[in-house]
Amino acid sequence: MKRPAISTARYADGACVGVLLAIAVADVLLGPRVTLLALFAAAPAVAASRTSVRGVLGTGLFAAAVAVALALHDRLLGSPEGFLPLLALGIVTACSAAAARSRTRHQYHLARVRDVVGAAQQTIIGPLPATSGPANIAASYESAADAAQIGGDFYEVAPVRDGVRLVVGDVQGKGLSAVRTAAIVLAAFRESASVASRLETVGLKMSCALARRGIEERFVTAVLAELSDDGTLTLVNYGHTAPLVLPVPGGVAEAVPDRPGLPLGLDTLGESRPGIHHRTLAPGDRMLFHTDGLDEARDAAGRFYPLATRADLLRAGTLATGLEQLRTDVHRHTAPASPTDDSALLLLEYTGTPRSSADGRPGPAPTAARQGCEKCVVVDCPIPPRLRPHRHPTGPRSREHRA
């Protein structure tokens, strides 16, 4: 059971009261020759850094009551030695209340700004579905910036007809400009992944999005994947780290592409083509898609994280449990240092379950008129076939093939 959170302001109020009572006891013990009335002005000043305006005023009033009682005890209430400390206490209390009001306003606005930033970051990289098509999916993101939830790394999943498509990538550089570039690339993926018939066309759309925005000084490494219901896997790699395959029988293998592809943004140079990798997954096989922030994490001696030998951590329990264990192991490897690079992880498990209807039974094959564009999962498409930009009225041949 989760324990209720206790506000630190309550501890601050209790500490102030305790200190004031201690000062009062010390003043009585020291006798009338030594007066500690001036120390009471520190209480509302200290409270201003922790509590609300009401808490500061309450602390000031309590300090004033104790100070007046001590002044009466020491017979100093009508003298300058008693009046001046009380006046200083009143002035300090008023100034501290104003400071506390300003602090709470700033905290409120900062909380609102954090909420807006969090919502914006969730819009760029939101939570992924636990299941999509024939795969179970879990993801983990760790930003190197303390004030941000995301950085230049990204991932996304798009359900398609008879399977699922996904992308994992890494923008060159860091900071807000890298986040903006990631948002541009992700928008292009989301727009084209469900309608393009070929996975390479999706990568081309992402590269075109960078060119249209004129982002020439940045490039993006990315790997696109399409997993069909029958287990057929196709990877299109644009200079990205090869994913890891964890077969059910055991062992770890890299899904190395047939050629080294250039990153997005540089792939338009010359006649470069992305790297391709094909394989067939068996039910229960898992794949880890990750960015270089994982395998380039270093310990205090400068040694890289041994991902290949630690990948078996991903086999234990659920996908989320596997990612959590891997993150914990990486933090143990890099301790006491903090992460210096963003890290995005996406763990996929092929279930071998074909797509079915909402009630769990296999649905009827949709007719050409009912199907959406190309790879779209929409079965009852409301748009007439003649108006669909990615489907030819006489057949499924796409305009991208006719161009």
C-alpha cells in the first residue's frame, strides 16, 4: 500500500515552532542581562522559503506572541530593547509574506509550464500500445536532460493491414532543435506508414520531410520494421544500430542489414540505398530496437556497456519487466555518473496471433471497396475508392508505383 505523502511545509512549521520555543527557554535561563528577542525575526524569514503566505503570517504571529511574553518577563516591553526587536519582527514578517506570495506564484506558473511541456512531449512521443497486430510491445525512454522527458531519440508504432510497422531513430545533436527534428520525422512516419505499400517509401517520405523543412545541418539514423501476421520481418536501416534478436531457443543475434545505409538527410547523396534485412520470427521471439545511448553507456573506467552479454535480461517476465531490468543494469554499470546521452528502447515479442475482429473471432475478408488506402487497417472506409489518393480505382496499384 502506498504511504500518503507528507508535505515538507509541515516539517518546516514544526521546526520553526521548536526553534522559537528553544530560544524562549534559552532567554529565560540566561536571565534578564542577556536578551534574545532579536533572534525571533529570523523565524518568518526562514518560513518564507518553505511555507505559504498563511504559514509565514502564522509563524510571525506566534513569534510575536512569544517575544511579547519574554519582553514582559524581562520587563523590557516599554523600553527600546524590547520595542525595536518587536518592530523588526513585524517588518520581517511583512516582507517574508510578500516573498512567500511571489514564490508560490512562481511555483504555480512553473507547474503549469511543466504540465504544458509534458503534454507537448507526450504529443511528440506518446505511450505505445501494449499490443499491435501480431506483436506485444513495450518501450522505455530516458533523456539525458534533467528538465526534459524526451530528447532527440524517438520511436513510434503504426498498425497496418496484416501486421505492424514501427520506427526507432536518433537525431544528430541534442537540445530543443533535436526534438524539433524528431517531431518532423515522426510526423512523416505517422502520415505515411499506414498508406505506403512499401517500407522504403515510408523512409523516403521521412527524408523528404527533412528536405522540405530545410534541415540540412542535421541527419537522422533510423531503422524501420514491418512485422506481418505470419512472422515475416522486414527491416529498412538508415545507418542505425542493428536491432537484437532473441530467439525462443536462446542466444542473441544482430539483425545486420545487407549494406550500410546512409542516415536520413544524407541518403539523398549519390545513389545511396538503405540497408535491408529479412527474417522470419517464431512465436515468442523477441527483438530489441534501441539507440546508441544504450550500448555506448560507459562505466567509470570508460568501458562500454556489454549489451550482447546482458541481453538475456530481456527474456525474464513481461516485456516491461525485461526493459526495467536492463535499465537497472545499465545504471549499475554507469554509476555514479548520470546518463550523458538520450536512450530509447523498444522491445517487441511476436505472438503469432493473426489479426481478428473485435469479438475475438476471425473477421471476414474486406472487399476492395471497403478497404482503406494501401496498408491502412480501416476496414469500413467511408471514403469512396475513386477519391482515395493512394489506391487506383481499378486495383490496389499505388500511385507511388505509377510515378
